[in-house]
Amino acid sequence: MAKDTKPKQKGGVYLIKGKRGNFWYYDIRINGRRIRQKTDALTRAEALEYRRAALNTADRDRHGLPSRKAKAILFTTLCEEFLKWSKANKKSYRQDEGSARRMQEFFSGPIDRITTFQVEKCKRQLAAAPPRHPTAKKNKTVSHATVNRHIACLKTMLNKAVEWGMLEKNPATAVKLYKETFKPYYVISADEESRLLEAADRMTASPYLKPVILVALHTGMRQGEILGMTWDNVDLERRIITVPITKSGEMKQVRMNSTVKDALTAWTAHGTEGDVFPVSGVKRSWEKARALAGISCRFHDMRHTCASRLVERGVALRAVQKALGHKTMQMTERYSHLSDDYMAEAMERLCEPSVAAVWPAKKERATG
């Protein structure tokens, strides 16, 4: 009778001896599918550990098998947990709150049932929907920038779900955001600036508005950064304003010119402790001054005006990027067309004669 060479199993593991060494294997069945796998185990006990590990979610995924059913996490539950994290870690919590509320109109069931197609469909429906702002024009749709903010928030939420062990993979990863185009911006002219400052002067109930406008026009700081200034972060002697946390989450230092220094120095008469401008907002006073001046622009357009004036005066885009605190050069390049004349003048300078451009005359060969 022939000798039986088939390896004997005990507990679902067995040892196979060969010319290249002895190896322990485990043998399991999942959903009717048999899986035999070689291990690095040196003993039966170690092989049994490998076999037990093969039954967990990670090993099932490696074999392309469905993972064990965990307790379903509803999208509303994820939103609640995400907003707690956002409030503690992000400056854009209010924006995340709005996006989470909007996303709950599209998703409500278990998060493990969300598919890439559903996210893509959500993106298309958002882009086709009318704006919800009461002053929005009729027959308009939501901008691609707004859609991108909502989808980016959804992507972050699902990434957090993966990180927190609520989800195996993010179905929104493959969904691409819309390509955004910058809207035309308004540049305040010198005459409009004069009228705006005169209007602010007449508004005695809002004495803070004129220095706020001057700081905005001459530093390009955002409204939130200006109203968040504290005297501890204003160095009038060195002409530096420190913004501890910007929109991009980083610290930046803003240089003052003489106009800003004079305006803030005069404002010290109202106190030099705590907030520089102790107001919660300037919307009403700004709208009133803008109406009195007869100009149609937003507060944020003063930031565009500052950047535009710097570029028109020949300041390099890299310096403008640093001055405004843009995280990427793409944001600054929207002003690049303003430097065309300056660049044309700069390139023309190459035509000016220079010592290096003149070829030295050939020396005559000496004759003996």
C-alpha cells in the first residue's frame, strides 16, 4: 500500500515539508470559499494565530471578501461627530455646519451604503439648484465654487469616518471637484476712495470705520483679520501687525505703511488694551458709508484693490502673495494681467546698451 503523503491538519493548520524549507499553512472557509495560505509561522501555535487573524476584516478585504457586518452608522450620526471635531479644530466650523446640513438633504441612511455614483449625482444636483440666498438673482444656479465647498466637506467627513473606524473606504475619493473660475472683482478708484473716507468721516456714530477702511485698503487684510486685531499684536514702532491664525490656518505678519501707522496711532486715543476695534461687525456702517459715497462694492473688494495697486506699481507677484497671505500662487496670479505694461517695460530694458553686450575688438596679430 502506498504511503499517504498528504499533510495532516489539526485545528485548520498543517505543515508542508519541502526542499526549500518547512512552512505552516492555514486552511479556512469564508462564505463557502476555501482559502489556503502560507504563513511565516515557526510553530503550530503561531500558525493558529495566523488562522485566527485571517478571520478578521483586514484579511477578508485582502482576499476580496465582504467584511463582517458592523453596526450601521447613520449619516446623521457622522454629521454630529464631525461637527464636534470641526468646532474644536477648524476656523471654518460655521461653513462646515452649513455644508453638513445641506448634505443631509441627499444622504440619510447608513454611511456604508453611500456610493461614488451617489456622490457624483449629489454634485450634479447641487450645481443645477438655484441659490438659496434671498437676494440671489432669478434663473441663476449655485456657483461651482459653492458646490466644491459642499463636496469637499463631504469628502472630509467620510475621510474622518474611515479614520475613526466607522467606514472601510471613502466612496467620494474618486469624485473630482469642478474647475473654478475667478469672478471679476471691483477695484476702488482714488476718487471713490476719497468719497468713501469722507462718508466715513461724517458717520460720527461709527468712528472706527475710517481707520478700518484705511487698514483694509493699505494692507489687504481680510475683514475678520482686521476686527480680530488686538493691541498685543500691533507693533507701531516696528510697523508690524501679527495675525496669529489666518484663513489658511497659519500665522502671518503684515507690514504697515505710514498711512496705516498714522491711522492706528490716532486710534490709540480710544484705548490700547484688548481689541483694537471693539465691534462685532461693520456690515451696517459699511453699507451706509458705501451708499453715501455712491459706489457699488463689497468690503472684500478693498483687499482686491490693495493687491491690484501693488501689482500696478510694479511689485513682484511673489511679494504680493506674501503680503496678502495667499497660500498658493494661483490666487495671486489673477492680478497678473495688471503687470503686463510693467513687464513690457522691464523686457524693453534688455535693449539698453551694456558693457557685457559689446563684443571686444579683435586684437591685431603682431607681425615680426
